[in-house]
Amino acid sequence: MTAQVTVHRNLHRHCWSVSAGGRITGHESTCSLRGVLFRVRPGGQSRARRDGQRNVHAFAAGERADVIDVPEGALRFTYRPFETDTFVLDDGTPIAGARLAVFTPGGAFVLDPLLFGHAGALITT
């Protein structure tokens, strides 16, 4: 079994920070994960909103994948800490995870996203 890693956008270095075991292991322009779950820590989100300053409180967790190019059919997604409580597709649909996520200099993309249904229940597409 491959070790889980997390990925978050590094706004200072303009790249993606990859962490394992709570420690940053690298900064990459492109990386990908499979079996992805998106996490937003409520305390960090509240602090960012209260102070008006971003902090690392949201990330993708999964296993490293060897995908470099954005696959056909992938959907762009983002996280806007001052506007949304979850990661969302470009059309505003909240997502909880995905089969695959690819992080590039031009943005982040998912294949087969896990969507939030009513009352926060997960549904697959």
C-alpha cells in the first residue's frame, strides 16, 4: 500500500506543496493523487475568515499517481476560503473527493468527483 500524502496550494512559492506525515516533502509545479478526499479544517477556515488572511487549512489527501497531463473529461475545481465551505467544481458544485486529481500550474482538475448530496451525504457521479 502506498503512503498517503496531502497537497495544498502554496501561495508564496506559486506551486503545490506535498506533505507526508505532517511534514512538507516537496514543492512541485505538477502532481497527481488517486483516491482523493478533500479536507477543510473548520478552525483554520474560521480564523482565515475572521482575520481576512489565508492559512493552510484545506488540502487534498490521497495516494501519489503518475499522471502528468490533465485527462480528457477532467473537471476544474477550486477552494475559495472566503466564499465556500468545501472544494467546488467551476460550476459551484461541492465535491468531497475524486478518483483522480491532477494539480498543474494552470489549476487543479478531477476525474469522477464525489459530490455532496442533501444533508452532506456523499453521492458518486
